[in-house]
Amino acid sequence: MFKSRFNPSQILLLGFTGIIGAGTVLLKLPVATRHGISLVDALFTATSAVCVTGLIVKDTPLDFTLFGQMVILLLIQIGGLGYMTSTTLIFLMMGKRIGIKDRFLIKESMNLMGMEGVVRFIRHVLAATFVIELLGSLLLFLCFLPHMPWQRAVYYGVFHAISAFNNAGFSMFSENLMKFKTDVGVNLIISLLIIAGGIGFLVLWELKNRWNLRAKDRELLSMHAKTVLAATGLLIFAGAALILLFERNNPDSMAGLSLPHQLLTAFFASVTARTAGFNTLDYASLTPETLFLTILLMFVGASPGGTGGGVKTTTMAVVLAGMFATIRGEEQTVLFKRAVPLDITSKSLLIVVLGAIFVVLASMFILHFENGRYLSILFEVTSAIGTVGLSVGDGGVRSLSATFSPLGKLIISFIMLAGRVGPLTLACAFFEQRGRRYRYPEGRIAIG
């Protein structure tokens, strides 16, 4: 399938940039928009779709034609599944053989722990995606049907199901999902689709395998699955509790809602902050503490092998576990009574540091080139690297990025790409991977 001198990180990066380039060309076609679009805006929109982010500089339902909307939806699906998964699907349909190097690339792109059963895993990924999106489309169709003609309800159901499962955040409503703030069905269905896509295909596959076994034959979940599920649950419910605390008396967000609707809105806001980007609240009217909490949730993001971005739940769990182990004077980092290998601990710390560096540098440059408050720009940049799509907005229905100059939009586009492929993968694509054949003598340095 692939024969080149590029390393896996470079191939993945080139694959994503190639898809973004093709999407940019399609969105630049006159048939894709109603009033035309600049090259930079087309590139930004294509990047946001492929990187399943949801930041918008054009109003999706009003500025794009049906053709343009379908291009965006296709880019979301390809970006959510991943470049290698989508390519593998095409080759499987053509009856092509998947070689060893191709299997290694799939393993790298999906964050798998080994190459055994890679092609079978991809088939399960595709089947799970189809079933979940189909079920989500049907349920959302029933929710939208009272509000619009059935033909539109079908289209909107499919669009939002794909966007939600792929954690993209693109909506066919100009105000996103704000008018469904108190709609229990829409909130819960979208939330479940986001969570299903965010926990990762590795965990979904493991849960499916456990479910298919008889009770007496079921083994305990792996350390990876336990970490993902525990971290996801903790972040969602702790985030919801804090959002409720910060916003329940805010007259511009939740003050006028009943307690059950406040709980629903806080839960949805916590779920969507984990890389989905749908919103039922106007983020321009939220308190600074809620915005800062959302920044933290967006930075952590979803889980490995899924459709979301961020530094990932497992990465942050390993870093925090390692931090507490060091404080207690322990040599091993332990999660669920299992020691985490030293190389994973080191890579986890590197990913968090690289992610923070990207956020700081991008925020600094955008603050220099653009007009805006520091918190708003930090929120936008973190939303980009977490591939979330939430924004304090431009005063209308678009993201804050719509107010940026072409240079500012290009910076955000690069950060979205970095968030989708991963800061470590992006760094490895630009630096040659080589190990030393010799060791230096140790030296001592004062720290802290």
C-alpha cells in the first residue's frame, strides 16, 4: 500500500495535509458556497473538518450549499476515522493486500499496542462506526421531526450523528444546539455519541468482546480500558459539578432554568468540552472561571484510538500518577495495581509538555497579531489543539477565529492539525529518529 522513505509520523502528517488540501480545493469550487469563499477560509474550514474540530469562519448552513455541506461531512468522517483507517477501507474494498508496513502505520495511527489482528480491528472499527452513527441518526431524526419537515429531519439527523460521533461539533443550526438547551433527547443522544467516539475504539472493542462472553468467562478489563473509563467518568461528572457551581446563578446562562435543566445543561457542557464542540450555552456569556475550567477539560481531551483530540485522558492519568509516585518517593508509576513502563511515563510527560508549548506559543503569536482578550484567545487556541470547536464567538454565530487576519487563521489551522495528529507525532515528523550507540557519564544538576 505504501512504499516510501518517509517515517510513519511523516506519512500520517502528509496524509492528513493531503486530505486537507483536497478538501480546500473542493470547498473553493463555486458550487460549494453561496457567496464565494477565500482560499484561507476554505483551508481553515477543511482543516477544521478533517481535524474534527468545529471552529468555523463561515456559517455552515447559510454560507455553504448542499454540495459544500456534504464535502464538510465527508471530511469529518475521514478525519474522525483517521487517514490510515479510511485508506485501509478503500484498499480492502479493492481487494488489495495489507502489508506489514501498512499494518505498522495503522497501529501507529490508531494508537494500538501491537500489530496482531490489526486488519480485523479496522473491520470492527468500520462496523461499529456504521452501527453507532446509524442508530444516532435514527434517534436524532425522531428528536428533530417535531421541529421541521421529515426530509430535513433525516438530513439533520445524519449530519449531527456523524458530527457528534466523530467529535466534530459542526452543526446545521447557525446557533449550534442552543435552542435545544432543555431538550432531554437531543442532549443525551448527542452526549452518548460524543462519549462513544471519545473513549476510543480500543475500549469499545474490549467492551464488546466482554459483553459477548458468558458471565463466568468474562475477564477483568485491561488497565487501558479501566484508566479510560475512570478518567472519562471523573472528568465528565466533576466538570459538570463545577460548571453547575459556577453558572447556576449566572443570569446569562443557567439562572432562569429549573434545577433538572441546569443539571442537564451542565452535564452536556462538560461532555462537549472533551473535544466535541457542540454548545447549548453562549460561551461569550459564561463566567471566567467556567471558561478556565473548560480550557483545562479541552486540553485533556478524549482518549487514544478514538475520534477526539487533546493530550488524551490516559496521558494525563499517567502524568498525574507519576507525579504522585515521585512525591511519595516511589520508583514505579502505578495504575490499578499495574506498573506503567518507564517509556510510556516519559512519552506521556513529553506529550503534555509539547501540548502546553504549542498552546503558549500560538497564544503569544495570535495576541501579537490580533486584537482580543487574553482569556478569549487562550480559549480559542486550546479549543484548536484539543480539536474541540468551542469558542467565545465573533459576536455572531461564527468562532472568534472569524475575526482573525489570514495569518491568525493559518496559525489556528496549524494548531488544529497538531491537535489531530498529536504533538508528539508532529514533532517526530520533523526530527530524525535515531538512537545513540554510546552513553555519556552521568552528572548532577540542582533542580526545584
